[in-house]
Amino acid sequence: MTSAPAVHAPPAPPPKSSGRTTEVVLLSFAVFVVIGALLTVQGAQDVGLGFEFFKYTIAFVVLFGVAHLVIRQFAPFADPLLLPCVALLNGLGLVMIYRLDLGSSRRDELVKADEMTHNADQQLMWLVLGIIAFSVTLIVIRDHRTLSRYAYTLGLGGIIFLSIPMVLPASMAEVNGSRNWIKVPGFSIQPAEFSKIAIIIFVAAFLVSRRDLFTTAGKQFAGIDFPRLRDLGPLLGAWAVATIVLAAANDLGTPLLIFATVLTMLYVATSRVSWLMLGITLFALAAVVAYQLFDHLQIRVAIWQDPFAQYDTYGYQIAQSLFGFATGGMFGTGLGSGRPNIVPFANTDFILTSFAEELGLVGLAAIMMLYLVITVRGLRSAIAVRDSFGKLLATGLSFTILFQVFVVFGGVSKLIPLTGLTTPFLAYGGSSLLANYILLALLIRISNAAREPDAPKQRSVPLDAMSTRVVRKQ
């Protein structure tokens, strides 16, 4: 019997574009903008083109070149917009910190000029460590779903790590009235920055494993299905953790960020408005009680209502921030040509005010758009990724960046009471930079899984089309 010709499956379609070329082009644009900003600052401050310029430029190019190569090797299909947006934010933040260093010793910028600070060099060192942490995270975590195996361990570790400053002596934990640091000679760290990532991973895994429990209908009121009392554990747990941190650490920003992120993830997992209503109610009750119990909250609310009533004491910082916004106007005074150092903590809590003064509303809006792009691309990855854990994890990580920026901007512009959060990737601070680069690596890992093309499947061959051959009987 003759053999029928074998039928072969058609060749698999070529994989879709990985986006790495786009990433290189956008990174080149970020380098161009950062170099231009650095040259503008040095020109405005009458600083010659010397070692500092080449140090920051070469370091910036090399570090983000390494980050790009790591993504190309270990996450080749990741979203091409995430790293360039972060590079531009981080580069502009480094330029502004360097500009504030230059202005720290100028009598025409400060009422009492001090010695020149060198915070930009320290920020550059933290950037090196951040890129290392980013690379290690991508290399070690090849599949984001493996994190769900350690969710409970990470959740417990995150809460313990968050609680350590509360039991330490004030000399080892307190900064500006808030007990949210771990300080030892020569080293300090803010554990909340890392705890938030661990808690987000735990909440994502927990909600996936208990999804049926949270979507079970309870009692109906005003046409809305509210959950049963025994199903409120995660929300009450997050509320309790946030309240304890607020009470014991005098920290308003961290508990607000944790509670809002958990509440958002809970709503995304269940699509039930009742969770949002319950969460907002719990927050309102806690806020009212805390206001009655804690003097520092009363002071912050009073400053928020009228900072000029206490201009010489507590209101000075926010009042100067408002002056900085007003001075910047629409287009700003120009990089290096303002007086942002007058605002206390101009390179950390109030770095957005520094940009508002020297870049104006237009420049500040551009920075906000970069954060919005990061958030949108992160949420886009959450929609596209196939597993529920990845969807919730990407949602939580993306939301925490956006909400943190909202809280910081709301505080420095007097939209809401001032908190102690830092602006991601932009402000000076080692803990924030390290934690946010780990967060970025996780987002890139999820986006790689969302964009990676499926492996080609071999088409099954019909029985009547299979090849045949003669088999001799032995």
C-alpha cells in the first residue's frame, strides 16, 4: 500500500513586536530631556561644564542601559513605556535634587545660607542600588504567579516589618514626629515602603483564593447587596492595621495608602459597590475618632484649613509651598532660577512644589502625565494578563503609585491635609527608591506575561489524512 503524503501543520505566525526598539527610542528621549535639564540648571547657577555634569550623565545612561538589557533578556515582551517613564521621572528628580544642592549655599536663594549639601550624590548611590534591586527581582522572579505561594509569609512579614518602628525607642524610629523609621548608626530605612508591596501581594493571593466567599450575597439594603458580617475579615483587618499604625506611629500617610489600596483591590475582585461604601464609612469613623484623640491630627487639620493663621510656626511650610505655586504660575521661573530652597524639605516631601515653582503648571502637568501613563499601562497589563492573581497584583501596584502621587500633591497644594508620603521616583529618599524599583520590576514581569505570545499549537491531523504504511507480520 502506498503511503499518503504527510500533512504538516502550517508554520506558526511570527511573534508580535516585543517593543524593545520603542523602549530604546523613548529611553533616548528621556536621556535627551535629562541632559537638557542638567545643562539648564548649570547655566542658571553659573556652574561650569565639569565633572558633576559628566558624572550624572554617564551614570544615568549606563544605569538605564543596564535596566534595558535586563528587560531585553529576562522580560522581552514587557510594556515598552514603563521603564522610559520611570527613567524620565527619576532623571528629573535627580536634576532637581542637584539644583537644590547648588542653591543651598547661595545667599540670594536662602535667608540664611548654609553649606552646600550633597544629596544628589546620595540619590545617585540609591539609584544604583535601585537598578540592582530591579534587575535581581526580574532575574529571580521568572513567573509572577510564584509569589502567591509565599503570600501569607509575605503578608505576615510585611506587617511585622511595618510594626518594628513602633516598639523601638524614639531615637531609633522617630523623624519629624512620626515613628516610621529604623535608624542605626550610618544607616536608616523606612519599612513601610517595603511592607506595602508585601501586603499587596498577600491581599491579591488571599482575594483570589476566597473570591467565592466575597461575592456571596448578604443582606440587601437600598437596592445594594451588602456582604455578610463574617465575610468582612479582610476589610476589618486592613482597617485595624491602618488604625494601629496611625495611633502608634503618628503616621497619617502610610495607613491611608494601605487601606485605600486594599479597598480598591477588594472592589476590583468583587465588583460590588457595597465594599466601597463600607470602607469609606469605616475610614470616616476612624478619622473622626482619631481627630478627637490625637493632637498632631488636630494641628494638621488646622494648618490645612488656614496655614496663614499659624504662619510663624506650623503653617510656615505649607504657606511657603503655596507661595511657590503662585510664583511658578503657568510656565515657571525656569530650572535653576527660582528659590525653592525656602520651602522646608524641598527635595523630599515638597519636591513637587520645587517643580511647580521652576517649571510652572505646564511642567507639573507633564510630570503628572508621566505618572498617569505608568498607572494606565499597569492597569492595561492587569486587564490583559490571564491569571486572576496577576490581575489583582498589577491593579494594586498601579493604584498605589497613583494614590501616593495624589496624596502628596493634595498635601502640598492644600487640597487635603499634609501627610508624610514621598513622591515615587522623583523625591530624595533611599527606601522609597528601592521599594519602587522592586514594584516596577513586578509590574514589568506581569506586563511581560500579558504581552507574551502564546506558544504555537500543533494542528491535529484528521484520521483519514494520516500517513499509512505496510507492517509485515513476523
